[in-house]
Amino acid sequence: MRKVMALILTLVFVLGLASFAAADWEKCKACHNGKVAPDEAAMKAKFKTADEFVKAAMTSPNAMMKSQQGDEEVLKKTAAALGFK
């Protein structure tokens, strides 16, 4: 029984770490689905570079973006996950 509990706790821990390591874009997809906010294809068509993408996100007047505007590093990781250079 202890081995089973240890295995379960280990799996929970590993999966928890994996969720933190997931691409930041995964967090954004909930809103950036083409209905609430522009989807991946629309953003790739609109922005050509990571810097352009990050600047637009940081200066967006949309209230839904306020929580993301405080962390430029996360926005840079998201730009990389989307394939911006």
C-alpha cells in the first residue's frame, strides 16, 4: 500500500511540474480561440517578429490582457512557442 501511495504521489508531482513547463501558449489558447480573441493563425498573419508580438501584447488596451502585461518574459516564451523569431 505504501508503494502504491508513493507511486501516486510521484506521478502527481511529476505531472504538476510538467504542467508548469508546458508552453505558455497553452495558457493563452482558452481566450485566443478566434471567438474571444485572435487565434494562432490570425496572430501569425498580423505579427512578423517576436518583438512586434510582445510589444503589441504589452501595450494592448484590452482589459483581458492586463494580467499578462506584467511579465514580458512569459510573453517572449509565448512568442517563441508560436514560432516568432
